[in-house]
Amino acid sequence: MTKAIRIENADTGNYKVRVRTFDKGVDGAPDVLANTQILGHPTAMTDGGTCLTSTRYVIVDEVPADTP
């Protein structure tokens, strides 16, 4: 089942939020980075294509303000 998700940068600090979407590898293959989004300002949100499935996951982390 596909689950649409929404992630928001809800902080006013100097750091940005990075949201990376990965597809799990098949038959022992490495996982593949499918998409990266940088949420650069407060209230910035992921786009409508951000979703989870049984073979897709996201990693959310903080990155420096000068990250493009």
C-alpha cells in the first residue's frame, strides 16, 4: 500500500532539512536514492510525490544552511 506523507521544516534555525527517498534494492542490490528535497525555510514542505511503500523509505536529517 502507498502512503503519501508530508514533512515540514517547522523550525526558524539556520539549518535546513533534507528529505531523501530511497527504493530498496532487489536481490541484494544496494538501495537506490530516488529523490532528494531540501526544505530551506520555515513552512517549506515536501512535494506531493513523497510517499512510503513496502519498498520505499525516507531519511530526514538536518544540513547546514549553505547546502544547495
